[in-house]
Amino acid sequence: MSAALRITGLSAGYSGFRILDGLDLDLAAGRITAIVGSNGAGKSTLLRSLAGLLPRGGQAMVDGRVLPPGSATAAVRAGLILVAEGRHLFPRMTVLENLQLGGWLLARPERAARLERALALFPRLGERRNQLAGSMSGGEQQMVALARALVGRPRLLMLDEPSLGLAPRLVDEVMTLVRRIRDEDVTVLLVEQNVAKALAIADDALVLERGRLVASGPAAELLRSSLVRAAYLGGRR
Ligand SMILES: Nc1ncnc2c1ncn2[C@@H]1O[C@H](COP(=O)(O)OP(=O)(O)OP(=O)(O)O)[C@@H](O)[C@H]1O
Ligand SMILES: [Mg+2]
């Protein structure tokens, strides 16, 4: 099993306050790995530091190549693409324009090809391509954010709470899309508050508590574990 991402001794935090300290982690290629953990555990900090949006220490290797820290451009070039919490679309631009921006680092023909593929995966966005992104519903905006990330040719797609604020039916739709993205040969790192749904679609899972990995393994196993059931699924330990 090849590691799409190998992290050794990763540390990150905010103005001298260390949230992650010496984190080691291997992500298997072509799989969905879910990260669960309480509020403030450091999940977003991990994703943001990998995306080059926060300074970090330690080493991260993507497909065997060292990723320089602190550079969002280097991260995108290496295929690490983050869909941050809150979607961050350009509301006054159309759906199509938002999607095109996802391919900012690609040559024009490739960008066009990626755009076609993303629209094939999200047919509803094709119908709405000329609508302003800001006038789409919350669920539709989440679809635009996912599709935009796909246009950027991710090798590792990092999703920070893609189901936040969505109705249950739409949560299921997003989860189905995440699986379909994985089936396009993209490795997925999925941070979710919706633990039951995330673990139901993930292949592997990690539990992060106060900056430390306290459990990891096949998602189906963690879903049954007393630690996860007690802490995240309202069950008894
Ligand atoms: N910009 C910031 N400046 C200072 N501290 C921050 C900043 N962002 C996050 N933190 C702190 O870092 C810790 C980890 O935050 P992080 O956002 O990574 O948690 P999280 O696991 O994503 O939580 P949630 O589930 O609530 O999204 C928290 O204690 C938080 O208060
Ligand atoms: Mg977070």
C-alpha cells in the first residue's frame, strides 16, 4: 500500500501556541481517510498547515517528494487541495467563473478538460453555470466548492467539514460525491463533525484529540469501537 502523504514530526500552531506537536501520519493512496475529534482538537490546523496556509515544522512528503512548508502554491502544485470550511466562493462571479478559478495553475487546455470532467460529475452545476455563485443555495454552493477543487487536479483532496449547515438529504449527497471523487483516483482526507456519516463512507479513520492521534484504523472498526461510540456517537463506553 503506497502512502500518498507521509507526515513526520509535524508541528503547527498560532503565535507560539503549539496545537500540533510531532504528529506522524501516513495516508494510503486512493482511499478516504476521515479525521474525527472534538472542537479545537486541531483538525483544521492540520489541514491548513498542509495546504501551506499556516507555518509548520516537520516533514510532509507527497508521493515521495518533500513538500516545502508555508507555500500554498507549492501545495497546490503538489496536488494538495483544500476545501476550507465555509466554502469561500466568489459570490459575485458565476458558477462557471468560480470553477475556472480552480484551475488557476493549469494550462488552458487541461483546465478546460478538467472543467468538463467536474461538470460531468456535478450535472446540476452545468445547468446553473451562468448563475451567480452567491445566489446558489447552501448545498449548491458546497457542490461548487467541491467541483472547483476537482478542477485543480487534486491528488490529495482535503475537505474541512463539507456537510456543515446542510440538510440531512444534502449531507448524504455530499458524502456520495466524496466517494465518487475517491473513485476518480483521488486520495481524500475528510474532516467531519458528522462522525457516523463520515465513518460510513470512509475507508480509514483517525481520532485526533488535543493535537494527538489517539486512535486509527479501518473506519468500520473505529465505528464499532467503544472510544468512538462513547465520545462521538452518544453511546456508552
Ligand atoms: N487563528 C487562530 N489564532 C489562534 N488560535 C487559533 C486560531 N485558529 C485556531 N486556533 C486554536 O487552535 C486550536 C485548534 O483549532 P482548530 O481550528 O484546528 O480545531 P478543529 O479541530 O478544527 O475544531 P472544530 O471542530 O471546532 O473545527 C483551538 O484551540 C483554537 O482555538
Ligand atoms: Mg475545524
